[in-house]
Amino acid sequence: MTTNRMMELLQDPEIKEAIEQRDHNNFLEYKKGLLKKYKMRNQYIRKGQILFVGSSLMEHFPIDEMQSVLGLDRVIYNRGVGGITTDELLTIMNECIFDLEPTKIFINIGSNDIGGGLDDGKKEILLENYNEILSQIKERLPESEVYVMAYYPVNSKGDFGLEPERQKSMFASRNNTNITMVNEEVKELAMKQGLNFINVNEGLTDEEGHLKAEFTVEGVHMWPNAYSVVLENMKKYL
């Protein structure tokens, strides 16, 4: 089969739908496997440590490798789960938060909600879910210090080899305008709960406010060099 013929087939709506469904099913299996792994790992952790929790932007944080040079007297555990939204986190709070009984929690959740659109009441659902997440943490872990993290910026302008259709859909709602807006509302939410809101994004953006091209895989997810900048900004809170 020629390359041109292969490209034609990949544009067929039925074939594209089948591929997307396959990828979706594979991703669901990945998330289930990751949660199972976390549940098993939680049997061996030291309780009362530091926790990173959120979606893929937290899961990809290479804190296991980076924490060795921090000189902390506590361990940092990462319980990020790629692809989850705020409503999904509400269903896995035990595996990702409560089982570890952390004394400090750094949470970054909701970027996938933003990516799914903010119209038709979706923004309000995001904020309601986030409020419930924080309320449950306060109730179950009243002595824990909670740090609600500002969402990272994105780069919707760079050329990362994405198909135009995918790039357009990826940044239709997940753009820096919406991210800035929701950051302000999440900040207000955290303050009403009496919790910390931190913005550790200094140094991530270019002169136009976009996530620097050298820091990002495809405009959203970040390489380890970006997390090194974030971690440097986080040190005073750890």
C-alpha cells in the first residue's frame, strides 16, 4: 500500500472514528492500570509525607528523579493520573490522596475540564467539583497544608507537527485566555476555603506569554526542563 493511499484511508470518517475509539479504550485501560498500581504502592508508602496530585501535567512531573537533590526530610509522592477531570478525581480520592495521609498536598486539576469547553455550564461544574475536592480534603485531612496550583500556560502558536484539525481542537478552549480566567476563579475558590493558591509558572513563558517552545511536547504537556523551572519556584513551599 502506498503512503498516499494510507493517508487517504486515515481520512475516512469511519476509519478515523475506529482509531479514536481504539485509542480511547487503550487510554481507559491505562488509567485503570495506573490506579491499580497506585493502590498497591500505597500499602508501602510512608504516611505524613508530601503529595503531588492532578492530571497528566502532574503525572508527568519527574519528581521521583528530581527530589533526590532537594535535601528534604520528607518524601514526595506523585499520584497524578493522565486524562482525568475534576469529576473523575472525586471518584478516586482514596487512591490518590486519602490513603497517603499527606501533610502537604500540591494539587493541579481541571486543565482537562478547560480543554473540554467552558460553555453550557461546564465552567460552573469545574468550580463546583473543585470546591468539593477541597472540602473533602479539609474534612478528611484537617491538618494538611493544601497548595492549589495555578494552571500552566500553553503554546497554541508553535509548530509541533500536529495536524491542523487536531491543533485547532486542542486549543479551542484550552488557551491562555481561558486559563487565566479560570486561574482567577480557582484562586478565589481556594481563598474562600482558607487554602493556599500558588502560581509557580515564572520563567515558563516567552515574551508573548506562551509556554516556551523548548519546554513543551505539543503545546500542552511539558518536558522535564520545564518541570525543573516549576520545581525551583516550588522550593519555598516544600
